[in-house]
Amino acid sequence: MSNLKLTSPSLGPIHDELHLRRRKKFAKWMLESTNGGPSVALFHSGKEKIRNGDNYYPFRSSSDFFYLTGFPEPDAWLLITCNEKENFSDTIFCLPKDPLQELWNGFRVGPNNAAKKFFFRKSYSIDMLGKELEKKLVSSKNLFFPFSESHEIDTVVKTIIKKIKNQSRGKKIPPERFIDVAQAIANLRLVKDNKEIDTMKKAAQISSLGHIRAMKFCKPGITEYQIEAELLHEFGKSGAQSVAYPSIVASGPNSCILHHKAGKRILQESEIILIDAGCEIEGYASDITRSFPVSGYFSSPQRQIYEIVLAAQKAAIQATKPGADFSDPHSAAVKILSQGMMDIGLIKNNSLDEIIDKELYKQFYMHRTGHWLGMDVHDVGDYSKPLQPGMILTIEPGCYVRPSTDVDKSFWNIGIRIEDDALVTDSGCALLTRKVPVEISEIESLINQ
Ligand code: GLY
Ligand code: MN
Ligand code: MN
């Protein structure tokens, strides 16, 4: 087998047979869920989207398509067929070679190379999709595809089914069953293999460097945008292909807006800055948040809230282990946060049980403590599954105090979130992002270096 490592500007090196193994695993599920009936599955990488004029947004493949193929180009289609006898075949349809298009917009693999280099049984130009799909569909009982996720897939399926029905006057029969692939692929993606874990460690490492750079750069008088520029510089310089999501750089009152995108606000000395940013490598995300004082030294109210959130995060980390429910880290964090809110007087005249049972803590902590992390920053996967080694999730408690007459003014506009990426291991969890400090003394000494 060849050792090909193609590089795409958006999604990085390709890992050849790994993707073939994934397609075979998926086909096994297709067979099992249909008792071996002849079946077809259809996936699309996505289309490039126009930004304006002749400009396109950077292309990023559909995660499911990329998970199964490693094929980096827009407008590529994957067709998997299987039945009891032949078991498995896979075909890629992709953009044809075109010297003029390639001169302007870059290299295309082309149908002649696609099968060889990406381990598909067959490959065709995209112009052949309709004809080939029609042939497969008239001999299949089941059609698998991601429901309502792609306008292109919905349209192709509808058009071809209609064509089969209209043209053959009942002699040809389209598949009887349509099956959504979303849950099956999500299950495959939920537990990461060693290659995925290595890639995510790399993404976590680069994002950590970005946060460290941003912390060192931070000072009063600069804008949120300028901090974002430092993050992007470090991500790109260190080998990331993209951000995993738009960077959240939130100063002062903006720190209490959960997903505030970096803007032109100027950082003031007395304020908190909350940075939630992560890069993407080879299609895999990282997701880190740190919150710290612009001045480089925590004021007493900032310190009080920070210490509560940090204690909540430590409790959630302890609760992240094999066999635990996904909600266990959240429950552990909520307990510490609620106690802390009571201790510093954010919530008065209620017992700890009342604060938790009546969800009074939601005035200051209104989101969950984590989410699956993988190809998508909020990754796919069943949240009712117990934690098991190889799963990766975020642990991100917070406390956000917006101006309110029932709250001491010294706490207003302090928004703190601390977020790390955790790999579930045999005995607990390993944090992938702790190169960026979280302890107050470490943060202060890094900023003031
Ligand atoms: N970066 C978005 C989140 O933490 O969920
Ligand atoms: Mn997150
Ligand atoms: Mn985040």
C-alpha cells in the first residue's frame, strides 16, 4: 500500500486505510440493521459557499464524510453498497481534473487517482453520480443517508427516486426503506481511536500555546481583536489549519455573554477577560477557556468567583471516569458552584438544597458543564451513554454576574469560565489542555513575566 500523505489546505494529511476500515465498519452496521438486505449509503462532502462576488468561504468537509473518506475536496460523494453475498463496495464521485480551474483554485485529485490513492473500489467523475446511483438504487431495498442535513443529498435522492418511478412504469422499484445514518456514525465517532487521540492532543497542545501567548500579550488599552490576532498567529504558526469555532474574546461586561465573538472593545485595567478559543487540526477540534484580570492581578471579588469556579472544575474532573454518567461532572460542579454562590452572598436566604433543587444557581450558571469533543467542537454522540475510555469531553464550569440590584456591585460584570479537554482513561481522565495554567498564582506570574 502507498504511504501517500496528501495535504489539503483545510484538512491536512490523509490517513489512507484507516478510512477504509471505518467504511467497512459502517457497512457491517448497515448489514446488521437490515438483515443483510441489499443496501446503498450516500454521503456528500459539501459544496463551497459563496461569500460574495467570486469569493468563497474556506471549505470544510462534512465531518461524517471526512470521517469515512479522508477525501478533502468539495462536491465529492461517497456511495457504499453492501449485501450478504458481495458484502461491501465503495465508490467515490469527485470533481474532474480541469487545468483552468486548477490554475485558479488549486489541485484536484481527479477520478483517475481518487480510487487508488484513497482506497475506494471505484471512482468516477461527479457527472456520473446520477446514472450510477440510479443503477444501485433499483437493485437495493434500503437507502441510508443523513436525513435533513444536506440540501444536496435531499435533492439528489428525491430527483433519482422520482426518475425511477416516472420512467419505468412500475418495472423498476426504488428502495422501500430510508434509514438515517446520523446515530450510527455518531456512535462510531464517539469513542476515539489512537490516531484520533494523537491528533486531538496535538490540537490541544497548539491551542494551549495560543492561550499562553494571549495571556502574555494582554494589557489594558488593547482591543479584543488584537488578542484574537495573537491566538490566530500562534495557531497558524504551530500548524493548525483553522479555528475550531469563532474565537470568543470577551472583556468586562462581554465576559457575561457566553459566546461573545472578539470585537473592537478596548480592555480596561479593572476588568476580567474571558478567552474561549481552540484550533482545528486534520478535522479535529480543541476547546479551551481561560479567564483572568486585564491588570495581571486578581481583585478580591474576581478572586472569590474564580476560586469557586476552579473548585467546581476540580470536582467535575474527579467525577469524570469510566462508568460515570455524562451528567455526573455537571452535578458535582453545580454543588460546588451553588455552595460558593451562597458563601459570597450572590444568592441569599436559601439553603444549598433549595439552590440546587429550584435551580437558583442558573441566574449565574446557565449552561452545562461539558459536551463531547471531536471533529465537531460540540461533537456528535449519545449523551445517555456512560463514560468509557477513549471518549473526549470538555469540563467547563463558569459563573457570570451581570448587573442586578440584588447583587453586590463589586461582583458586576465578572464572567469566569475555566474549560479543559478531558480524555477518559481506564482510571479517570487525562486533561489535554493543562499546559495553560489555571491556578491564580501561576496565571499572575505568567501575565507579569
Ligand atoms: N467554545 C464553545 C463551547 O465551549 O462550548
Ligand atoms: Mn466547550
Ligand atoms: Mn469553549
